[in-house]
Amino acid sequence: MQKNTYLILLISLILLSAMTNDLTTIIDFNPSDEKEGHLKNWEIVGDNVMGGKSIGTFQINEQGNGVFQGEVSLENNGGFSLLRHQFQKIKVRSQKKILLKIKGDGKRYQFRIKAKSSDHHSYVTYFSTSGEWETAELSLSTMKAKYRGRQLDVPNFDSDYLTGIAFLIGNKKAEKFKLEIGGVYLK
């Protein structure tokens, strides 16, 4: 089983390498890099900001992937855990999609981007995971502006820049979760 997982990952990396001419790397976890360097500018935000009891952690595993995991609790009106990464602005150019190299746990997650670090809202879309390594392809133009779970009456994402990304789990049920992140790219 472990050999199959590595084979799938190797094939995914080869295919991803073939596409790199059109890709801009937002984050790429490389096992040869210093693990602590990859942890910079990542932050966990839990529902404890509003009294909830959900927990989340982020670490780099032995394979060099980012691992966002924890447990969502509905106690005290809670129900989410969020992992965010802020960075210097990246020009979107003519790219129209986000590619997520991920291995989930069969659950649904939310992916969020920020056009400006000063914005209160994020642009949001959803993706489901299969339990295997996969590449989720998300269209930037369909990402809707939301603030604290409410959709705003503003146009979908149409900016020239990105300043942050985030992964959120909040499926309105108590559950454990684990999402491995190999990389995030603009295409």
C-alpha cells in the first residue's frame, strides 16, 4: 500500500513538473528544505475566538508535506478550524485557476484566498477529498466574497494579486480531520 502511495505521488510530481511552465508556486513543501522554514507565516485560527472548542494543528511530516489536522467540536456554538498562510503579494497575471496538491480524508474543505491583506473578507470555494493524493483545480473567477460565513454583495474574485490563502473545515458536524498539503499553485 505504501509503495502505491509513493508511486501515485511520484507520477503526480512528474505530471506537475511537466506543467510548471504555466504555474506560479504559492507554496511548495520540499522535503529537502528546512522544515521550520515552511512553518513560517502559517497560523491556526479556531472557533475559540467565539467560544468554541475545536482544535487544529499544522506541522511538516516526514515526507515533507504540510499536515493540517485536528478535531471540530460543535460545543459552545463552535464548528470550524482554519489554517491560513499570509505572504507578500503574488501577481496573478493571466492565471485563472488554483491547483491544490492534496491528500484529504474524504471530507469537504473550504479554500480561501485574500486579494489584499487589509481586506476583512476572503474569496471562497469548496473542494472534496477522496483519501488519495490528488490535484484539485479551482477556478478563481467562481470564488465568492465571504465574511464570517456570510456571502457579500460584491463581485467574485477579479484581482491582479493574492496576499494569502487558507484551508477551513466546518461541515456543521463534530469530526476529526486530516489534510495533507503538497503544494498550492496558480495556473
